[in-house]
Amino acid sequence: MIYRIYTFLFVIFTTQLLSQSWTIQKSGVSFALRSVCFVDSINGWAIGDSSVIISTSNGGINWKQHPLIDSLNYPKKIQFISKSVGYIVGENGLILSTKDGGEKWIKDAHVFSVDFCDISFIDENEGWITGNKIYTDHGNGLILHTTNGGLTWDRQIDTISTNQFGAVLFSSIRFMNNKIGWALSSDYVDNF
């Protein structure tokens, strides 16, 4: 009986501590934000609708808005490897990189006919990108890999279905190191 009471009190105490650890912060922009990345407890970036990109150097107390180089393509994910080096991926094959903490973004010159969904870099040079595209009569899934910070991209997996159903559509990816990683995919029907 005493064991159950202590367990119950521990659960209540833990839940109260966890719920009190969140702080609402204002971004200063009126667009929906879609992806956030912090390299430490104070330096972070977020991207959102209308190609907005914001950064903070004080843990989110204040945010600075940056101009984004490509306002035609919807950015979906952002990842910074350090305070200086970061990447953004998005629709219509959008790949952007920065070496100066997001002050200047460089658009990748490669042409890819998919919407990029996620990005996973393990260091400044090696990373992976997932993407997909759904057409009226088929689907395309793609995983790209770079070992030189995006100067070149290798197609590790490039799937094209003969119809909408059964298409392997890659959406998320995470790598622990250069050997162990996971990619999430679905087909047109499931979308799970």
C-alpha cells in the first residue's frame, strides 16, 4: 500500500514538473512556422510559410527575421550543424545552404523534380535528404546523399511506380552516424 502511494505521488510530482518546464515565446512573425532547429540552448532557427526564416541567439527571447533567397518554393525543414553551417529543403527540389549562420543562403544548382520533405546531416559534409512527388498516374520517391556539404548529391534510392498505388514516397529521415539511419515512407493510398 505504501509503495503504491509513493508511486502515485512520484507520477504527480513528475507530471507537474514537466508541465511547468514550457515557456511560450513570441516569434515576431505572423506566418505559420513549420520547422525549428537549435544547435545549443541559445542558438536556433525556424522556417515557415511565405519562405520566412528567423533566428535567435538568446534562447528564443528575441527573434531576427532573415530574407530567404527563394520565395517561390515552400521550405519544409531546416537543420543547422553548427552556429554557422545550416541547410533548408523544400518543395520543387529546393536545397539551400549557409556558412554564415543564415545571413546569406545559397541555392543548390542541381535540379530535382521532387518535393523535399526532410534532411539529416551528421556533420558539415555528410547528409541525406528525402523527397517525393505524386503525379496523376505514378509516384516518385527519392533519397539523396552527400559527403561534401551538398556540392554533389548521389541518388541512393530513386523509386518510380507505374501507378499511384504502391509508390514509395519518402517523407522523413534520421541518421545516427554514417552507417545507421532510418527513412520513413508510405504509398499514395496509406500516407502513413
